[in-house]
Amino acid sequence: MTTTLITGANKGLGFETARRLTEAGHTVYIGARDAERGRRAAEELGARFVQLDVTDDASVQAAVKTVEADGGLDVLINNAGIEVRGENNGIPAAADTTADEIRTVFETNVFGVVRVLHAFLPLLQQSGAPVVVNVSSGLASLTTLSDPDSPAHFYQAVSYPTSKTAVNMITVQYAKAFPRMRINAVEPGFTNTDLNGRTGTQTVAEGAEIIVRMAQVGPDGPTGGYLDVNGPLPW
Ligand SMILES: NC(=O)c1ccc[n+]([C@@H]2O[C@H](COP(=O)([O-])OP(=O)(O)OC[C@H]3O[C@@H](n4cnc5c(N)ncnc54)[C@H](OP(=O)(O)O)[C@@H]3O)[C@@H](O)[C@H]2O)c1
């Protein structure tokens, strides 16, 4: 039996991933910072709920104790994420970007990933086939965003892509440090969720595909990669 924890799983891509992995037979923990939203989502799916705010040490430590008491963890999906948007869902310009905005985004998207990963490492190391999926973004790619011919080149904000580039490096470094684990970064694609004010062009079913696939990767599968549904992406 595979036990899987998904952060930020009360809605969006995390919820859809939880639905699919529950169907596939995983014991799934819906990690959610809000107990009511988390419990409701877990009930709907027949999954478990664990309160988990990725920006809060005490909350993450308590989640480790809960999951440990129930028997441990095999798969960790670092999915919780935020994107700062301006008025009318506008993408903030570089000129308007402040250190506070970057700090806010990093608190969830970067420090949150490290906080959760660090806290759950002892449980993952006890698993026979430990897997970590870090939900990154196509906007993390230095190659893509610096290419004037790329469709993503127009994206002007600083905080969100910078945070996801950091997630990619975190993935590379942890994958080297823990060769027995499969640790990959994935790009779901531009998906219709609250994160982007519902402007995404894909369904959550399409977006969750690569997350679900990499959550089920076997011990001989790739590690230290950055992939979308079609394969490896340029860093
Ligand atoms: N949608 C896209 O086009 C797209 C593309 C590439 C990558 N991604 C990535 O996919 C992941 C999921 O995003 P989504 O599109 O599904 O967005 P979403 O629908 O807004 O879901 C984000 C989830 O993260 C949770 N969250 C935010 N801050 C948290 C915190 N401090 N602690 C715990 N949970 C927290 C939210 O909980 P609340 O309900 O409490 O706010 C929510 O459950 C993110 O990492 C995002 O960057 C999305």
C-alpha cells in the first residue's frame, strides 16, 4: 500500500491529483492549511485530511507526527503554491516588483517546499520506494523565458518564475543527495485554476497528468528531472 501526501490538495491541481491517486489505490493525505476546506475535500474523495500550512513549522511538524502514527509516507507531492497577481488579475511588471513580493512568494513556493521536504525526509527514508514530486512550472525555465521566440517570453513577472527556478534547483540538489529516492520537478501546463484567475487553457485533468505519472514512478524511473507530459524540458 502506497501512502501519499499532497500539499495544497483542497482544490485545483492538488485535488485532481488526489482524486486520481486515490482511484489508483494510494492512501492519500489531503494537506490543506484550512481545516474545513481540507476535510471537505478529503470526505469527497474518501481520502485522509491533515492540516498543513507549508509556511508554518509547527503545522508541518504536527503533520509529520500524524502521518508517522498512521504508518509512514512513500510519496510526497509538493504542490501548494501561490502567484502574486495585480489589479484585474494582471501580471506584475518588473518595475513594480518589491523584495516583499518576492519574499511572500518564496515563503510558500520555495521555503515551503524545503520545510515540508526536510520534515518528511526521515519518513520517506523509511519507505521501500520513496518518491518526491515538486510541482514547478514551465515559467521556471531560464531557457524558455530568455527565448524571444517562446510563447512564454511575454510573461513579465519576477517573483513567480524566480521561485519555480529555485524549486528546480532544489530538485536537482536533493535528487543528488538522496539517490534512492525518485525526486522530480514537473510542469503541469497552463491550467484553469484559481491560481491564474481561471485563465488557464487546460483542464485540471490534463494538468494533473504529469504529477500523477511522476508520483507513480518506480525505483528505476528518472530522478533529478524537469518534465512535462511530453518529456524532459530545458532548464
Ligand atoms: N494552474 C497553472 O496553470 C499552473 C501551471 C504551472 C504550475 N502550477 C503550480 O501548480 C500548483 C497548484 O496550483 P493550482 O493551479 O492548482 O492553484 P490553486 O487552485 O490556487 O491551488 C493552490 C493550492 O495551494 C494551497 N496553498 C497556498 N498556500 C498554502 C500554504 N501556505 N500552505 C498550504 N497550502 C497552501 C491552496 O490552499 P487554499 O485553498 O487554502 O488557498 C490551494 O489548495 C502550484 O504549485 C502552482 O504554482 C500551476
